[in-house]
Amino acid sequence: MTAADPRSWMWAEACAMIERAEQLHRRFFQPGLAPAPAVNWEPPVDVFETEQELTIVAALPGVDPGDIEIAIERGVLLVGGPRRMLACAHGAAIHRMEIPHGRFD
């Protein structure tokens, strides 16, 4: 490929975009740098309805069942609570963090 070849600059631009995305990802998941908003993340949810029932499945691995808050307000089901950081992470150098922690709703 030559410098005038569009594949060269397209590849360079794609690599730069990936690097910017990784920087944003690292900045977003660095705990303690900025005050967290009231809600940090939303769990994925599946909803199934039949004539007899409504089934809602929320993916909350690692969340203590005792921490889950469930309420109905104005006909809306609310599920919330905290996903706490693992004890081994406190004081550790975090090299990669993809699982969201903090308040979910």
C-alpha cells in the first residue's frame, strides 16, 4: 500500500478510533475519580408475557439477593440496588474492569 492508497488512511483512522474508544472505556470505569451519578448502569432484562402471566428476568450476577429492591410505582415495576465491588479489588491496581458496579435501576 502506498501513502495515497485509501486503505492506509482508513486503517490508521480505524486504529485511532479504537484507541479513543479504549481511552473512554478506561476513564469511565475508573472508580473514585468523580462522584458517581445516582444510577450507574441498567441490567439487561428479558420480558415474557402469556395470557396467564408476565415473567421478567434481570441479569444481576454478583448482586446479593438481599440488596435487590423491588417496588411498583404508578403501574411501573422498579428494580434497583447496588452491585458492590469485590473485596479483593479494594486497594488493588485495576488493569481491566468491564463488569459495572455501583447503583443499578
